[in-house]
Amino acid sequence: MKISREHYGKIEEILLYLIGLSLFVSYDISKILASVTILVLIGRKVLYKEPLDCGNENIKKFIIGYILIGIVWNFIGGMSYKPVRNFLKMSRYMPFVFFLYPLFQKKSELFNRFLICGLGSYLILLGKVISVYKKNPFGRVQVFEGVNPTGTMGAMVAVFSFGLFISERNMLKKIGYILIYISGIFITVATQGRAPLVGALLGTGLIVLLELYSNFNIKKMLFLLSAVLILGFAGIKAIPAQKLARFKTAFNTEKTARNASNGLRMDMWRIGIKRVKENPIFGSGTKFDKENLFKKFAEELPQNTPVEKSYRNTLLTKGFNDAHSMYINAAVDNGIYVVSLIILWFVMPVYLVIKNIKSLEDKRYLLGAVGAVVAYLTVGTFWMLWRTPEQMYFWILLTILLSTVYQKEKIEISRARD
């Protein structure tokens, strides 16, 4: 007996809430829900003949083409199912766009409930961070899949809420958003994540510039500059000196024992670039050459000083097999196919924001989403993000951005018909 569309919609709503509630609580649950999402999308198509929808046919074709071409590309490149499996694992959250978008367009209250569920799971994450931080204020807090995912989550939540703060007119909500912003920055600082903090600052700065670009006036400029200066000054004063010292070394590339994090990363980038040169067309893959290309290039590192010897030994014995950079990893894994990632992750959001920012009546979610995406892309320079939990937040943020833009178009079309 065929289930009614109304009852099927209830199943979708439950899945929507579960995704929101798991966002900052359990990555294992999120992975299961990603698989369930694919089954729900198949059900939509088979039972009700509903096509995939993300607001724009060209974007839909691009995402589907990216997945299909990626499967073929990775199989040819490795002549094995393993690279394909790895590619699909890294693409598992793309279906979120086609699952979430129709729900957000169907009922605005579903979007609001999803955000409330997400806020609930975020508060659980925040509570865990505070609990661990109290026990060891000078350690690196890691309560969700390690230090970097925890810090990146804090950065993206902070920047997203800052976008809501800037455009919100209700003072109570404005205060709530700025408190969430501060809590997100606190999480980032508690993890001592330098890349997430840089990403949060860049995302915040971009939101300020976009707000001024969309509707410039002197009062607004003074208010925004004052808010940024106050938050920045208060933040610097609030960060303990021991933690602040680490953040000051964010761009230090000197190869010393005390700067091992940055120094090792520079060596990994060099190794990654050499590996790209080995197979620039299809890529060599990073999950399948741990005892091959990575080890070979790591063994070629110089050993002229004790520090260089220590770096080389660390890379060879600690099990590193990637470049600690989303972009270099993409080139290593997929070769020139990385061009599609650059098109998708940079050009599309930038184009949509510039095209729509001035015409939107409510641009809160557009500002928040694009600012958080910038934070994500910034962290990706220094971390292998699309092998880690943060990738799902990118696709959710992109869906929010698409929903905001194409909701506006639907309203304009409806008005024109009336």
C-alpha cells in the first residue's frame, strides 16, 4: 500500500529535526542520517515522481554532474573501486541540498524549527566545551571529533550568528545573536584553533563589508566599526596570555621545535605539491599511498639540523598521509578535477551573493551563510576539511543561501502574476 504524500512529509520532518539535533552532538549519527537522506530522496522520486530541486536547474545539473563525473574520474584514475568509494564518502552530504531545500521552501516554520534543533545541539556542544575548559583552562579542548572540528564549528556558528545580528531589528534577538557569536569565538579560542579564529575574523569582516555594500550610510558604518572594535578589543583582553601567544604564531613559518605545528604543515604542503606533480591529471590519491608516494617524499626531506630530523621522523612515524590542506589534498586526490571544486565552492556563492544582496528585503541568512562559508573555506587552507565532519555544515549553509535567494525569486514571480 502506497504511503500518502502527507504521511511521507511527516517522515521527512522527523528526519529534518534529527539532522538538526545531531549536528553538533554525534558525527556517527550524522553519517547514518546522510544515508537515510539518500533513501528519502529516492522515495520522493519513485513514489511521487518529484524531481530533485535546489532552486536552480543549472546548479542542480552541476552538482549531479560533479558526482557522476567524479565517480568515473576516480575509477579511471585508480582503476579500482577504492578511490570511488573515498570520493563518495567525501560527497555523502551533497544530497542534503536536495533534501533540505524543498522543505525550507514548503514551510518557513520547518526552517525555523531546524535552526532551533541546531541551536539545541550547539548548546550541548557549548556545555561540553565549558565543562572540559573548566577542568583544564590551558589545554586544547576537543569534544567533537578532535580539536579542529570543534574549533571550526565554533567559528562557523559565530559568523553565521553575526550575519543575523547585523540585519536583525528586534533588540532582544540582536542580543541573543551576539551572545551566540561570543560563545562561538569562545569555543574557537578554547580549542586554540588558529585557522578557525582567522576564518571567523575574515567571515565577520566580509559580512560587515557586504552590509555596507548593500545599503551604505554613515551611521551604519560607524555602528558596525564600533561593534567590531569593541568585540575585537574585548576578545583580546579576555583571551589568557598563554592562549594568545599561540594565536600570535598563526603565520609563523620558521622551522623550530616550538613551531612544529606550522613547520610540519609546510613540509606536508611541499610533499603534497610533489605528489600532484607525480600525477597531475587524475591524481594519486592520499588514502592509498601511505606506504608509497607520501613515504617516498617524506624520506627525501632534509636532515641538516636536529629540527629537520625531528620533522622528518614525525611525518614518517605518526601516520600522516595528507597535506593538511583541503585544496592541496583535492589536487592530490583528483588532479585537475579540483577545478570543479573551485568553481562550485568559490564562484557560485560569491556570484549569488553579489547578484542578490542589494535586492533582498531580509538578507540575514544570506549574510550569515556566506560569512560562515568563508570561515569554512579559510580553515580548509590549513586542514583536510572534506574528510572531516565540517563538510556537512558547508552543504547546509549552501542550502540556506540557495533558499534565501530563490525564495526571493518566487515572491517576485508571484507578485508579477498578481
